[in-house]
Amino acid sequence: MFKAVAVKGSQPTVFERVMDFKASLRQAMGVEPMPFWQPCKTEPVWVRKVSIQFSKTILKSVSKLRPNGEINWRNYGRCIGIIERYKTFQEHDVPHILRENKFDEITEYEWSKMRPQLGEEQARQYYLKVLGRPADDKATLDEIQELVHQREIEQLNKIKETAVFFVAQQNAKDANLFFRGVGEGYSLFLNEEGEFSGDDRRVNVCLELLSMQNEIEKMRRKLPAMSRNDLRMELKKSPDFEDRGQAWFNNVCDDIELSMKGPGPAHKLKVR
């Protein structure tokens, strides 16, 4: 079991945050835990609430495909369609999103300022574990991530090949249901623009909140106390934030139990 070692008094790295959220999302969906990952248990309640909300919105259509003991050929096809859309997302949508957000314009100096917060060595050690390589392997993080990506694509292709071979042994009616499902599954989770098909108009703001999780936790501990309006003003600095007013934002925060009074050590006032 891989466990990141947290430094006392430091914020969890971006890698830890992402992995803990993935683990939380899997738990909300009722699927097997992340391989080799032991959650750091630093996840705020509101983040867990976001994962639960996602399981009921953007992932609801996926959870409905869970097998119930009988083969549903249409749902089987939908699963393969989702896999194919995911592969397209990885190969085409992700590079476009990165360019659109100008990640390719980040300078080496800017990267050097961000790297201590990213947890690159944690990520490298984790993926070495996943690949079954020794901890003293000299491969770079980029090289290791490429190997992990290749393995994932190979596994997905094998699932598709097995499905097509299996369907070829069935009658025309079942095969028709399967291939109809493939087309439906392609846009069941992600549409052609790479947006979530089950978006309830709150997904984007939740993603924005997750992206600044460390900053939010700092804000929740500040004195004088900061408000949800202060948080909304911070979010408005992002060009991707779709502001629909304070009342709407308050409702979003209520749903995920995001209070600006965060947990943590009591603040001590300095006495002169």
C-alpha cells in the first residue's frame, strides 16, 4: 500500500488532493478502491460531498450500467462507447484543453515556483508501484506517466476486443442492441465538446472549488473571518467561473456543506 508522507504543518500536495478525491469518488460510486493508495485523510467534508454529488449527477448514467446478474446487450455496448469516448478525450480533448488554458505558455521559472506544491516525486513513486518497478528506478515522471498511459490504453483496447469477439457469437438481435448501445455510450458521459452530459449546472463551479482547495482551506482559517462572498469574489477571477449571483452560490455551498468556518487549531490573539 502506497502512503504519502505528509510534512507536519504543510498543505497536502496537488497529487495527494487529486488522488484522495479519486478515492472518495470511487467510494461514492461503490466501486473498488484506488490500487496501492491509502487516503491521507485530510479531505474536508465539503470535498467528500462534492464526490457524492458527482455520483448523483455526471456519473449517474454510468452507475446505471452496473451489471445485475444478467447480460444487457445495450448497456454492454454503452460501456464500450464510454471507453471509446474516454480514449478520444485523452488523445484529443486533453491536449486542446491544456492549450486553451495556456499550460503550454507556462515558463520554466513559473513551473519551478509551482513544483514544490505539485508532489511530483510522490506521483513518480506511486506510479512506479503501479508499474511494479523498484523505488530506485531512474525513469522520469514523464516517462513513467507515458508507460502508465500506454498500459491503460492497452487494457481498454483488450476490453473492447473481448466484447466484440463475444458479441460476434450472438444472434443478430443481441448484436444490434450492443452496437446501438456503443453509439449511445459515446455521448452518455461526455458530449462532443468534452463536457459532462449529466451536468446539473453546478459541476463547473464544484470543479473550480476543487481546483483551489488549498486556498479555500487557508481562507476558512483566516481572521477576521472570510465570507462566502469573499470566496465568490476569488472565484470570479477565473475566466471559467460562471457566476450566477450570490444566492445561487450560497445554495451550491449549502448542498456541499462548504462553510467558511473551517476546522483546525484555534487562532491565538497576540497580547501586547
